Amino acid sequence: TEPLPVAPTLVNPLATPGTQHLMNYLAGIYGEKTLSGQQGYTGQNVPFPSATYLQRSGGLVPAVRGSDFMEYSPSRIARGANPNNESERLINWARQTGGIVTMSWHWNAPTDLIDQPGQEWWRGFYTNATTFDVAAALAAPGSLRYNLLLSDIDAIAVELKKFQAADVPILWRPLHEAQGGWFWWGAKGPDPFVELWRLMYDRLTH
């Protein structure tokens, strides 16, 4: 079957020209071409792409580099995590190669980390490593946990602003795999997830 048409229309009319250019490109090749990509080692200053990738691709470099804002999560920073300038490294790569950056966010729960063997603090994006209740937090605007959601989003906004200032558009993929329930942002079902998504979009955009 033929793929459904995808219009290069962005939801935000104030998107930067570089963002619109990327969307135009992706919509233009949709159904015709596939871009190669590799997920990098987040927070580690190691060569990209890996030697294994280059060996298997015959020396062709990936068009897309994936990474993660995970180490920028405030509850990880508070426990000594070091992002090691991951944002700057991705920006430099995009500028040097013209490649496309895609960023996810394994969002360590803002608080209520269990932190015991098998449920360590650094596993705090998993539902089974935190007692953080996203539905309860969203139901109480102005509460400590609601405000922690906002301050965590604001921390990632600082990183996103770096890409914007450098005119490097990214494919932004927060709150992924929500339907599985294994991450806390999807653990309470679709309604809190949708509310959190809209809250994040509004906070980052407006």
C-alpha cells in the first residue's frame, strides 16, 4: 500500500526557518528514502559513529545522530550525574556534518526515587524504581510535585535553547513508549500522559 501523505506543516507557526527546512526535507523524502542513524553514547566523549557502524556500513556515516537529555534530569544532577556537555557535542556534530539530531529524554522522576538494589536512583525513569504518581501531581497544580514537573521541564528547556541559539533543529522525542507503562509518565494511563504532553508543549513553546 502507498504511504499516507504527510504535509510539511508544523504545529507552531513561529517555528524557525531551519526547523521548517528540516520538516520540508523529511516530508519530501517520506515514502521514497530511508535515513541511516545511530544512537550515540549519552554523556560520553567517544567517537561518533562507532567503528563497528563504519565497518558494517562500508564507511558511510549516519545521517541521524540520536542522543538523550537523561543526564540533565535534575534528580540525576542532584546525585552527581554529569551530562559532559552532551548538548554542545551534538550541536558541534550537526554543524560540522549537516546531520540531523534526534533527542529523547529518559526523564528521571523529579522525586520519590526508591533507590535500593534493583531500583537504583539512576533507574528512576522506570515505573518500578519510583513511587512518583504523575496523575496525582497533575491533579494538584501549585503543589510541590506539580512544580517539580515544571522545574524539570525548565531544566531541559535550557538545553533546547542551546540548539535554538545555534540554529540546529532537532527531532524532539520526549515521553516515549508511554503506552507500555514501564516509564512513570505512562504508568497511569493515557489521560495523565496526554495532560503531561500538553503541559510540556505549552511550557516549552509559550
